[in-house]
Amino acid sequence: MAISKVVSIEITDFTTKVCEVSYGKKVATVYNSLAFDNPENAIEDAYVIDKDRYVNELRSHLKDAKIRTKEAVFVLASNKILSREVIIPDMKEKLIPSYINGEKKDYFPMDISEHQITYCIADKNPDTKQIRLIVYAVPINLIRNYQIVAKELDMKIVKLDYTGNAEYHFLQSNYHTTGIDLYLEINEGNTMFTILDQGKYSLQRNMNFGSKSLVEHLMDEGYYGEITKDEAVAKLATEDLLFASYAEMMEYMPMDAEDARLYELRRRLTEAVRPLIAGFTRVMEYYSTKNKETQIGDIYIGSCGAKIKGLDKLIMSEFENLSMKCLESLPNVKFSKDDFLMSNRSTEFLACIGAATPIVDFNMPDENSERRNTTAFSLLMLIIGLAGSAVIVGIAVINYAVENSKQNSLNREIESLAEYEQLRTDRDTMTAQNNELQDFNKTTITENNTFNELLSDLEIKIPAQTTVTSVTSDAEALTLVVTVPDKQVAAKLLVQLDENERFTSVNVNSLQESETESANKMQSFTVVCNYPQPEPTPEPPSADGGEEDSATETDGGEVNE
């Protein structure tokens, strides 16, 4: 039976957004929508960790909104999802899954045995006969987590999608209408940069900056007294609390004490936007380096960030020859005039609506279904085995005579082939030598083989105020000597490095504080980022099977004589 509409659900760390939307249609129709703040400590990096409390909350909101559809699409907003852009030879689409499964260890140089792999086609080039793919790897335990939530809600999962993929496919399918080249999806807890080149995927990056940081600054500042989150959001949307540029902020002179209090509030809020501008700068520089002949056209800002008054002007003040527009509502989306959320906040539901297309799916059979299938298969095999055993017993005597004759014939043939025994021995020797050479070749491959790629990744992710004075890399670790303006930036840097999948651990020495000519205090320290190390090859046993006289190393690293 064809599915006409689904409940599309995006669960972030802070809020849940839900759309009852048409499925697989070129022009989406939203029948109903809702959004609510998640119960405290119920969600962590998109994992539902307090299922009972969260499911009861979601079920209550669905009931109040009169949403009864049981076919669900979940949009995964977790930082644990990995993605990689790859180029493969042109081939039939039915062969692509087998191809990427064979190459997945090269795409993701870490243990992905507990990940589900899927992909989407970004572009096909008939001239070079190549296909550009975006390959995704999602933790299986995250999939299982959402399957349990769906079961508790009495829903059937039609599809699991990733926020970045869902947003890209909506923008791509509507490019002819919007002409969007770069879209900044500024959500509560993150910002997604999506760049299109003539409507095709070009670059997508995610950074840990969201409108929530400005809301919390405003609530903590105390200028308006004690205010709620909703009141802070409303003030950011209606009042000029951001300077139009950092130059204006530096030149502004308060007129009196009250003006000085307001100036301090505006200064702190404006300074809080710097991480977003730094991330935007790195993305633009990286993209320009890779695409020197491509010019970015229209830049749009959407979701929560589009509602913050003056944010677009502040961002654009740092760039020349770029224009930014706030996307008021999503194009090519039908909804009721009575739907307040769609009328006023439709860009916040971009991922929910974009996921309502059957393009990428991380879903896999749940454990109960697999168990039922396994049990049924076992019973079927038992019945077949019992029936077949009667036939086997009946012909056993005849087969014995026939096979005995064949055995005698084979023995005579083996005797005639004895002279080829030496050839087999030589072949085994050459195979062993070849294996030794392959093992040796593996030891020559280190993390330095992908050093340039690692540096590009670090350039995008490390805080903009970080100065790297020295970079050293060997087979065991990457060593950085860095200088930052304060300990908060140092902490952000260490968090970014610790989250990098290439490193097993990140160690830092004590911070050294120094004072510049301008009386600014700088923090300097050394960071050692350790690479994964191969397991040591066990020593072969001695020829006589006895104990060796040499010292042996214990698991604790001590040497016993």
C-alpha cells in the first residue's frame, strides 16, 4: 500500500519538531505541525536517554495536535553521524551499495563495524565517467534507540534520515525557485552551512553555534531582570541588541550610566556572535581555495537565526561583495493559513519537510523482527531436514557402493600426481613470502599519509582566535604549540580536538600565561594528539617449544626477568 503522508519528527538536544506531511511529493503539503521543548536531561546528542519521560511527552503533544498518522520518518540530528564525499567510477546504481561496502574502510579510517552505511548521489559526470557520492555512517545503537521510541509510540518507521541530507535535498529540489547558493541554517544548538553549485551539492559543514547561546547571554545578563526563554527570544527578534559591525561597537561612546548598561549588554551579545563569523570565514576560505573560479551568489539565513534582529547585518559587515537575506518562509510548501508555526517559523522545519522524500534511509530490521525471521527459518529447515533424512537413509546403501568405487579411482589418480608435490610446496613458500611483504607494507602506512587532509579539517574546526606556532607529526602523535587569548578558547580547542575521530587521546601540558605589549594576557601550551597505534605482532614461539631466556613485557608495561 502506497504511503501518502507521514509524521516527520526531528529530535534535537533542546527541542522536538513534528510535521504531518505528504510523503514523496514534489510539492510538500503540511497538514499539521508542532514544536516543544524537550524534558530536561531526556535527550543527549539526539539519543533518547530517558525514553519513558520523553515518549509520554511526545505522545501527549501528538494527541493534543490530533495527529494520528502511524507512519513515521525520524530525522537524526546527532554529531555521531559520519559523512564523506567520495568519487567512484560510473556504474549501475544497483552495484553502488556493494562497491561502497567494499571501500568503506578507506572512506572512514576508524572502527565502523557498529555503523550502518548508506549514501546519496550528489552528481554524475558523463565526461569523466565518474559519480560523486555522499556516504553516511550512522551508529547502529542510535538506530535501535529510535526503533524503540517508535515502538513505544505504536508507530512504524518508514525512513530514518540525517538532518544535513534532508536539508540539502530540499534546497536542491527547490533551487530553480530560490536560486540559493549558500544557506545558513542557524538552529538553537548548531549551524549548518550548505553550499550549492548550480543546484548541486558542493559543500556542507556543521558547527557548534546556535541561537541558544544568545538567548542564554540575554537571560544571564540581568539587564531586563529575570526573564524567560520565550521573553528573551522575543526581545532578540524585536529590539536592536546587536551592533551593526564590530567597528561600530568599538567606536560607540555611552551617553550616561543607563546607556552604559545597555552598551555592555549589546557588546557582550555582539561578541557572542564571533564564533559564528569565524566558522563562516573558515568555510568560505576553504570553499574558495577548492573552487577558485566559482562565485558565491545569494546567501540566505534561516531557522532561529533569521529571527534575530540585525544578525545578518553583523555577519555581512565582516565580508565584502556578499549579500545576505533572511529566508522568511520555505518555498513550494503548502500549509493551512491556521497553522501558526508554518506561517511564522517554517524554516525551522526544513529538515522535517526535506526528510519526507524516499532518498536516503538508515533504517534496518529491528531485533525482534530479526529474531522472528530466524526462528521461522530454523523451523522450516528442521521440517525439510526430517523429510530429507528419510530419502537419504533409503539411498545410503547404493551411494556407499558408488562412492567406494570413486574413492579407489581417486587414490590411483593421487599416486600418478605425486610428482607435482614439489610444485605445491614451492607455491606455498612463495605465498608465505608474499604475505610477509604485504605485512611489511602495512607497517609503512602512518597517519602522515593523510596529513594534508587532517590539516584541512583542523583549519575548519579549531577556534578562530587560536594561533598555532608549531605543528609536528610523526607515526605516534600530532603535536601542536598554540597560543590563545583566554582559557575559554583553550577549552573549546581541546574539545574540538578530543572529538576528532583521528585521535585516540588528547594531552596538554600546563598553561603558561604571558602578557603582550597591549597588556593582553595570552595562554600558551602544547597539545599532543595521539594517533591509533597498530597492535604489536606477537613473537613466534621458539623452535624447541621451550621458554625463551629474554625478558618479556607484561600488560602493565613492566619487565620481568
